[in-house]
Amino acid sequence: MDPTRTKNGKNVEKQDGIRLYGSREERPFLQPIALAIVCAVFIGLILIMGILDINRIDRTLLGLMETRGLEITGVVQNLTEETLKVMSQVRQEGDSAFAPLAEEADSPQKTLLAALVALGRQVDDEWKADHLSETYLRKFAEEKNLWLVVVLNKKGQVVFQSRSLPADLVAGQGAEGKRQITLDLFAQLGRMKKIGFIALRRRDGSGTVVIALDRNGLRYWGTRVSVTKAIEKLGEERGPIYLVIMDRKGMVLGSAGQVPVKWRENDIHTAEILAGTRPIESRKVLYQGEKVLDIAAPFYLNDQIAGIARVGLNRSEADQILKENERYMFVFMAVVVLIALLSMWLLYHNQNRHLAGILDMERQLDKAERLSALGQLAAGVAHEIRNPLNAVSMASQRLKREFMPADPGKSREFQTLTGVIRDEIRRLDGIIEEFLTFSKSRRLDLQDYPVTEVLQKIVNLVREEAAARGISIQTHWNDNAAVIPMDMDKLQQALLNFVKNAMESMTDSGSLIISVEPAEKNRLGIKIADTGCGMTPDEIERIFSPEYTTKEKGLGLGLPLAHEIVRGHGGVIRVESRPGAGTTFEILLPRERGKDRKGQKPEGISP
């Protein structure tokens, strides 16, 4: 059902070419732009809260991963300290470089010796390739934190050395003028300077590679071996993508996985980490096609910062959790936004409907007051006009009866003039009667009465006139016991006006069908259908307006009066009409009384 605009205070609804009179229209009141701004602000706040929540989740996940990195670093620290504690049981005894005191110290010591042997073989490989030089040995010893690297030929003469030895430690020169170093001299040096060494003889006996360590070197290699064994014990199950332990100089003590590239300047604040002012630092990087969280943390040994631990953790699981939370968050926000929009629309719709109803009631009340005053004025004026009008009518009748001219020609003219006066007086009296009836139609005295008897009286009144004009009247009482609360005189007047209007729409001949049948919502339906000229949609909207009439004579208050009486009974009028196809008025009246309207102005009546 589409609501249309109200014409002259009468509310009209359209339904498939049918207009309903008696309902109220709705008009928008709130500004859509203001409502859109409110919705936009509300949605913006929800989005901001969602973004802040997602950032909070991201920080939480990063915190969990950083905690995991610290746990891995802590495990390596504990294992390294345990290994160093075992290795500290090694002490020098007699002429041997190192002597274990306990059986459990054997494995770390062997690992250390194996690492030093590997260095010796690396030097030997360079010797075989004829790439060896004292410059290479000095750089090699510096990089590997070795006190001395010496290459001896099969006679014990020095071929290459990484540093110069004191003169008192050199045994002398051989036949070729080369200095000679004996293992006894290294043992003596070890007793004096706390220097340890290993000697790796070549398989063919053509020479020996000697590597000597001082305290710092021994500490470095002991730590390196301990870190390596700790990383091996850590295992690879659910381990990091990579793990690198570096000392304070940046030298690698141990690593697992593929070692990433070195940090560029300003990537990580290494100075602050080594100073202990920054407990952990992390950054998101792309490493070999994988999303990795690169973590840097201080590496402690014996409660001292010995270096930096660099841990790479896979961010795939954390990113998946973050994406799921983002998806849930956006779904939640979408639902909240939808609910907000729906709530705002309902608020907008309901508020506009109520405000439109209030405005309509205010317009109706204002019009009722104005028309009520106009009706009272019209009734007073009509009453005052009737007295002189009766006098004029009586005077015209006396003139016609007593002062008829004797001349036949003047007599006819005299009769014509008096006839005009008589007709105009009758017309004025009809206009006054319509005014008085319209002004008195506002009070109803409702009593239960059969509607079919009222309609039958109307049919009996108009039957002769209808027959004279060639109009056939058909009645169909589908509900003979149709008793409804009514003011019989006023409802009869209203229905008579509908019947007269239908007869006036048929100029030559036609059919008038009056029927009574049950309707929806406990109502009774009265249909008055004619085969007259019909009406246009614009005429349908205006037929119940007191200011509109198509009659050449009279005020045309019949249908407005009928409309007001029907509304006073709590009824609704439906009009269906098309030009040239006739008109059907359907009057829907309630079967039960809503409340006692006796002596009161009917609710919903438009003045």
C-alpha cells in the first residue's frame, strides 16, 4: 500500500488503483545527512577500536614470541655454563698441556681438541696448496683468537709463524739458517706463561702444525665449544629457524640453521644490548621467503653479558592467529555496523512516523478549529438569512396571487419573473439547509441497528426517481442480520448522499448495485456501485474536500458530509473508479462499538 499526499486535510492511500480515505500519511522529518553523519561517526569509532584491538593482539603475539626467544637463549646459557663448569676441572699436570680430573670432563675436552685439530688441518690444507704465508697465519690467528700458529718442517725448523717468539725460546738455527723450536720449549713456555698447545704432525712426516693458546684464547674456545654443544643439546624439534651466539667482538661462538646475513648499521642497537640497557629487541624480516621475527638479546655467562644471542622464529603461526583475529574482528564490526544502521533506520522511521502523526493531528486540529468557527458562523448567518428569505418568498407568492396584470402579454412576463424569484429562493433555502446539516453532523448518538433496513429505506426513497431516469437498482444483502452501532439518521443521510451521487453520475440510464457483505477485521462492507461516467485519479483525491464540487448548482457538501459521518462511526471509505467505467464506493464500518460517542465529537472526524 503506497501512501500518497494529503489533499485538504484528507488522508488518502493508494492500493492497485484504489484510494483509501481515513488513514494518516507519513512524511520524513529528520535530515538524512545528519543521520548519515551520526552513523559515520559511530562506524568510525568501531573501526578505530577494532584497529587498536588488532594492534594490541599483534603486540601480544610479538611479546609471546620474544618470550620464547628468551627461553631458547636461557636454555643455551644454562647448557653452556654446565659445559664450562665441567671443562674448568681441567688443570695442567706435569709436562702435559691439559689433564682432566673427572671422567665427565673428557667429552668437552675432546670436542675442544677436535676443534683445534680442525684448525690445524685447515692450515695444513693451505700449506699443501702452497698458499701459506706469515701474513695469512697472522690474519688466521687473529680471526680464530689463537696465540700462536707455527708451521715446522720435518727437522723442527720454523717455516711460517704468526708472531715472533722471544730469542730465549728459540733453540738455534739449523743448517739452512732456519730457527728451530722444540716441543720442550712449548712446554717450558706453558709453565711460564700458562700457554697450552697442540701439535699436528703431517701423515707423511714432512712437517708439523703447532697451535698455541693463551688464557684468553682458551677461554674463547672453551666458550665456543660449550656453546656449540649446548646448541646441539637444544635439538631441532620446534626449534628456531636459526640461532647464532656471538661474543662481544662479534665473533660467532656457535650457530644452528642457516646463518643469516650480518646486521647492517642501525638494524639492531647492539651497544645498548651489550650494555644491558635494552633487554630484548626484535624486528620483522623476510628470510629465505619466510616471515621471520629476528630477535636479539644479551647472552649471559656467570651473570656477565658475554655476547649477543640472535634467534630467528617463524611468524607463520602468529600471523595466522592475527589474520583469524582480524577476520573475526571485521566480521564483528560488520555485524555491529549492520545493527547500528538497522537501529538508526528504525529510529529514523519510527520517529518520523510519530512526528508525522503529531504534525497531522496538529493540522487536523487547526483545521477543525477554523472550520468549526466557520460552521458556527455559517449556521448563524443561515439562520439570520432564512427570516428575510421567508418574507421575500411570501411576498412573491402574494404578488403572484393578487397583483397579476390583466394584459396577457404582461401576465406571462410577470409569471416568468415570479417563477425566477421562487426558484432562486428555493435554491438559497437548499444551500442554507446544506450549511446547517454540515454544521450539525459532528455529534453522533450510536445505537445498534440493522444496516439493511437503513439501505432498504434509501432504496424506497429513490426508486421512483431512478425509474423515471431509466436507472435499475439491484440489492444484494449477503448479511441480513448486519447489526452495527450507528446514528441511524446521520448514517442514512450519508448513504443517501452516496446513492444520489451515483445516480447523478449516470446521465441517461444505467445500473445501481447496492450490496452488504462481511469484510476483514470484524467489519461490515457496504458497496455502492454505478455504471456512470467515472472519475480521474485527481478527482478521486478531491471528492471529499468541502472546497471541491463539480455541480453547477449547490455547494457540493454531500460527499464531504458523508465522509465525515462515516469517519465518525470509525469507518473507512475505499473508492475505485476509472473514467467511463463507473465508480464503486466501499464503506467499511466496525461491527462493535469502540467507545461511547454519544454527545461527543467523533474521533478522527475531519471538520
